[in-house]
Amino acid sequence: MFEQAHPLNRLIEELKKIPGIGAKSAQRIAFYLTTLPLEEVEGLAVAIKDAKKNTFYCSACNSMTHVDPCEYCSDKSRSDEILCVVEEPFNISSIEKTGIFNGRYHVLLGTLSPLKGVGPDELKTEKLVKRIKEGDFKEIIIATNPTVEGESTAHYIARILKDFSIKMTRLAMGLPVGSDIDYADQVTIKKAVEGRTEIKK
């Protein structure tokens, strides 16, 4: 007869599956959760289930939302002349915190990564190209992360959009190479947005 797994160990193992959560962080979070009153833990569980059940990708930009179109796409005060292309939905909040960008967003939902089996066909850039064809954008900001995958993706996007007469820029490298936008502080991101450079087609 197999011994039942320790509930705390199971919780730690589940938490370790979350990107960015290592063994030590998972252990600290698990121990913290076990000290909370049961109603608070149940509230957290309900919030997770509710978020999973009631959030989905925006049909226009691919950001995570509970209404369609999302708040960024439906906000009439935002500029329709500038489009910022990011890798993942959570990258949007990092840029929004700077308070200097008031255009539209497009989320790629990934990057080119041959090792993970993500090539041009899997990246699904058709929606991006369609938006640009149908829109009136004057500038496209490619805000992929300054990693090998992010750089490859930026160059690929520049290549597929080269026939459009639109200014294309890349965030300035105030962002550390090899890091994620999500981990950069607001001042660094602000400087990167302000110092973005034009991509030569």
C-alpha cells in the first residue's frame, strides 16, 4: 500500500509549476498559505477559479480580458495611430505603469523558439498583419523582450511588415539584455519607450 503524499509537499510541487516560482519561493508561499485562516484560503481558491472561468483572449489584440473587446481596445481616448506589439498579456501592465504610452496593443502570445517548436507558422501573426492592413497606424513599436527569442521575433515581424509604409521602432536597450520587460522597473521601461529606435526595413 502506497503512502499518501504529504499535502504540503503536493502544494509545493504545484506552486513550482508556476513560471518564475522556484523551489524556495514555492516552499515559502506554501507555508504562508497554511498559516492563513481557512476562509482566506477558500477566497483565494475561488478567485483563481473565477479568473480561469471568466477571462479569455481579446478578439482584437489577444490581451487577457473579461469583456470583448478589452479595455485597451474599447477605450476611445487611446490613439489609433500607434501600435505596441508585446509577447504576453502581462507585458501590457508593465508598459501601462509608465503612464507615457496611450496607443493600442497587440499581443503575440509567444516568440519564435525553435527549441520549443515555435516557428513562424506557430506564431500566428496573421491577426497582426490584418490589423495593420485595416487600421491607420503611423508607428509600430516592437516591444518584445531583449532575449535571443525576443530579438529573433522582432526581426521576423519587421520582415513581414516591410512592405507597409509605417514607421517601425524597437524599445531602446535601457532594458538589460536577456531579461523580461515584466521584471524591469518603471523608470527603465519609461526610458526604453522614450528612447525607442527605428527599425530599418
